[in-house]
Amino acid sequence: MDWLATLILTVTLLGGRTDPTSVVPSTVDPFSAARHVPAAVRVFLHVEDGATLHGLLADRPIGATMTDDFVSDALMTQWATLAETLRLAPGTLVDEALGRSATWVMRGSAPDQEWVVLTAIAPADGQRMLHTLRTRIQPARDHAQIHLLPEQDWLIGLGHGHVIVAPRQHPGLFNEVLQHLDRADQPAGRAADTLLADPALTELRKLGGGRIGYFIRPQGLVGGWSGGVLDTDGAIVRWEHLSKLDPPATAIVEHAWNTSIIGTLDDVGLAAFAEPLRTAPDLMSGFVEEMVGMPLLPADIRANLGARQLTVVGETDGRDETPATDMLLPTVARVYEVRDGALARRQLDTHVPRLLRAMEDVARRAGEAVAPLTLPTPTMLAKDEPRHVDVHALTGAFIEGSP
């Protein structure tokens, strides 16, 4: 059993553009470096023009989030030590060492996991860095200089317009990448036994260009692969993802969406995500039902939902709240597409007042001194007039005093 699904996710970042479609797809093929990589790798990640991307994202919340989520503390420590030895700031080292074209590949799993970083760098710059690091020269191979960096216990290769870095304890992948680089420079060089020849890469390259490309083979009981292409202008991230898993991780979802609504939210939040509707109740629905005794969205309302949902993440100044707190507080809003707008209004006008009165009862049972909520009278409102209720007074019973 296998499946093929494409999800196009457009993410807006604060301070950005008004139209997500303005992100022009790059002409860069982020998978071209796969011709230097053995076919059996488990993870492939390529970043082109990393210095520009680093400059666009380094000072934005999304940049810090990506660093926290994808870079281990151990690697951050090693990178900081390496930068200090070279008398560079860690960010400057990112630009100089990885800023043109960088590829990270991984094979196997712990304790025998292998990894290689392959980065395009001018030979003179590579020689200068190696001289400053005071590496130990090793026997040359495959028309490349080989060095050992004792402090990190890394092997470093310099040749074919690239620097290749890998752990000394697991050099197999390092040696194979060197061989592919050397063979690519020869007239008879072929890519038949490289990742580039994998049928999955053929599918992924159809997504078009982008400065970031990735390919992953999952571990464990799930087979197959997933991958994608990303690009950004600093305000909008274009992300196209393609998966073929066996067995499938979820039901097939295929949609071609007009994402222009995302562009209307630039001044509203830090990020906005458009995604397929989750047909099962999510964690928030479960929390509300457990606390209040009734679902956030009952079955009749869920049956009227459309194919998409929109999540907007923002922040608000805690000093403007009551009581005030000197910190930025996260905000989240969820928007659901509906099939029948008139039916949805009638359903919500019936359900929401009942839900809010139930929340009042919970707050009072918890000992909160709350005044009755002021609820709008639906029959007194125009059909398209927004319904809004301030439930700030009830939150103490649900978040136990947190700001």
C-alpha cells in the first residue's frame, strides 16, 4: 500500500508582504548536489545561498524557532568552539563556511550513524580556515586533501571545490562522498548509484526550484520517503511537500488552494498556517469537553465544516492586560471553512451561548468571582455582523493564574 500526497503550505512572517503568491519560485535545483551522495542515505538536506537566507531569518522569531527545533545543543557548542578558534562570530562562520551551497546527509542510526556536511567554498578560503585551525594532515585520497581536527574529532576533506566534514569515528560515508566528487570530475562520471538517480528525487524535482530541498526516509515500521522544497523572501515562506509512505500515515488529502487569504493577515499575527481540516477533534476540543462537559464544536457543526482550517499565531503585550504582566503573551486563533454559511451562523448562535454559560458554571465552581457574561442577542444582529464575547474573566478557572 502506498500513497502520494502534495501539501502546499504558505507561511507568513511578521513584517511581510501582502500576497503569498508574490514569492517567485527559485530557478535553483536544490537536489542537484544529490549526485555527490550515495543512494542509501536516510536524510538529505541542501541549502543554497545560505548567507542570504541567514540574513533574512536570523533576527526573526522563525529563525530562532528553527534553530531550537533542528540544531542540537551539542552541535551548537561545537560550532561555537570552532568559530572561537577561527576568531569569528558563530553567525559569521555560518555565512563563510555554509553561505554559498551546503549539503547535510545522514545514513544509518545510532550508535553507528554516519553524517557528512558538504559545502562549496573557494579553495583559498578553505586553506585559510584549515591553517587557522591547525589541523593534522592525513594521507590524501580521491584528489582531495584530508585533515583531522582533533578538538572536534572531525575529518575534513578539501578538494573538487568543496569542503567535506564528517566524524572520524564513522568515516564510511565521508569516503563515499569523496569518491563521488572525484568521479563527477571525470569525463566518464555517472550518477547511477547516487541519490540523484532515485525515483523519489525525480518526483521531488518536479516541485520546482527553491533554495532549500530535503529528502527523508523514515525509520521504524514505516517505509517509503518524504521530501520537499522551501524558499523565502524574508516575509513569505513557500513550502511544497511530497510524501510516499508505506503504510500511509494518514488519509489521502489532495487540494489545490487559493492562499490569497493568508496575505490579508500580515498585520495580525506572527505566522498563519492553512492546512487540511482535521476531521477528528483536536487536543483543544478534548480539553474543553473534559473541563466543561460539552464539546468545543459538536458533531452537527463539524459536519458542516469545509476542507480547510486556518491557524493564526500572534502575541500581545502583557502590560496591557488585567492584571498586567511584563512579558509578551502568545495568542492563537483558529478559523474553519464552512460548507453552508447561513447554517453555520444558526448553529453557532445556538451552541456558543450554551458553551459560555457552561464555562461560567465551571469558573464559579472553581471559586472564581465572576460577573455574568454579556452575550449578544443573535436576533438583534445582522446576519453578517460579527459575534464577540470577552471571556477574560473566566480564564482563571482554566489556566490556574498563568498570565
